[in-house]
Amino acid sequence: MTTEDKIFLTSVFAVSLACFYLSFLIRHRTIVARKWFQVKGRIVESTIRSSPTSKGGRVYEPIIMYEFQFEGQRFRSSHWRLGNYTFGGESSAIEVTSRYPAGTLVTVYVNPSNPTMSLLETDNSSLSLVPIGFGLFFFAIFLLGIVVFCLKLHPN
């Protein structure tokens, strides 16, 4: 095995490990958030922000602003989910804003160590699976590289 082969295999393995670790962190943050204090809040704004993309399309972002009280203090936040991202464009943004019309009472998950960190949803979105997919892809390349190396050593 050449030095270049070793560097390549080590790099691909390291990238796959980094992807798996990122996936673990995302899942862990979600599990921890589920254990935060739950308080009542109210949606004060539910709109969609539309921005142009460099390729002539548009990006649609749901803006969910809510207020809540925690330990006698009033807070305002727009973090409806870890990452606050949607997938799919305008229809996904509409789906989110329709769940949270202005004036609606909601359950707010509040980080007791830092009440400025709060969420309305503690589930994993499908985008949280992306690092696992990349990790599996790079790990498959690593395994394929090992097989190719073994075939070079023992050509039969």
C-alpha cells in the first residue's frame, strides 16, 4: 500500500467518523431539548420570508415568533425547532406556518440553564439524517478501498 493510499483511506475514514459524530450531536441535542422545562407561550407572528436564490429561484423561510414567561421574565423567540430549517420550498414553509397561526397557545421547551434558548418542536427533521447518509457513503468508500487494497496484495 502506497503512502497516498494510506492517506486516502485515513482521510475517507476520518470524514465518515466526522459525519457520524455530527449526526450523534444533532440527535443528542434533540434528546436533551425534550427534557427542558415546558411552559405555555403564544404565537405573536407567523409569516413566510421569501428570498431570491443565485440561480433565479426563491427560498421560503417560515418565521414563527412567540412569547413566553419563564421564572417571572418575559422572553421572545423565533426558534421553533433546532436549526429552524425546512426542506422543500414554499409548501414546507406554508405547512409550518399553518401549524402556528398568530394568537395560538403553544407549549414552549425552555432551556433552564439559558432561557433565551427555547423551542416549539423537539422532533428530528428528515434533514437531520443527512450526516448519517454522508457517513455511510464515505464509510462504504473506505470499505471499498480496503477491498481493493486486499485484492492488490493477493491477486488470484
